[in-house]
Amino acid sequence: MDAIVLLREDHKTVEKLFKRFEKTGDDDHSARRDIADEVIEELTAHAWIEEQIFYPAAREAAPETKDHILESIEEHHAVVWMLSELKGMDVSDERFKAKMSVLMENVRHHVEEEEKDWFPDVRKAMGRNRLVELGEQLQTAKSDAPRDPLSVPSAE
């Protein structure tokens, strides 16, 4: 699977989790906690493989995407910060649902920018063979990627 297809699949996985969360009732604390924990793990691993492998390769192949990539790294930083707060937050906290809503808005914005604004440029610059090779690297790295936002070193 090529790298962009793999990343889009991750995006779809997280979007399905978001939709499940949005369908939960205010008293469904157990489901909200379970879904939030899945979101935390998925997004932490996803952000890590993008920053460690995909972004550097994309920036090298398509230097014109530099500003998009730098913005994406900052968006990841904000998302990982929110994930770390959600991880330690009691689901019955009145701010839990609000924090998840802000997280979902931020991630949806980030995904839209990646998929529409610069993934096409990266696809064009890299070509199929390089994207497949990169996809294999991402898949391998994903199995070892951190799943706990508190264990991700800051990009600072």
C-alpha cells in the first residue's frame, strides 16, 4: 500500500471513531472512554509516523510543501497536547465532551488540508514506486510507534 493511501486509511479509521463518539449519549461514560482511548492511540501513532517518516520524505520530494508540513507539525503538537489531557481526564468531567469536540474539529481541519492541499503535490513528486516503498516503511514503523501521547517527545 502506498504511503498516502495508508495515511488516508488512518484518517478514515479516526473519522469512524469520531462519528461513534458523536453518537454516544451524555450518560454513556464507558463507551466515551473506550472510544477516546482508541482515538488517543490511533492519533498518537499516526502523528508519530507522519512526523518521523512521511513529512521528511515529502519535504525532500516536494520542497514547495514545506510551509504546509511545518503547519502540520504545529497542528500535531496541539493535537498531542489535547490527547495527553484527554488521557488523564475523567470522562464525567464536564469539559471532556467539549475537549473531544475541539480535538475532532482540529483533526478534521488538519486532514482536509493534508488530503486536498498537499498530498496531491507529494503524490506527483514522489511517484508510485517511492510511495509504495514509503508506505512499507510507515507500516513497519506504525507497529512500533508510541500509542501514549505522554511518551511522544516534543517537536520543540
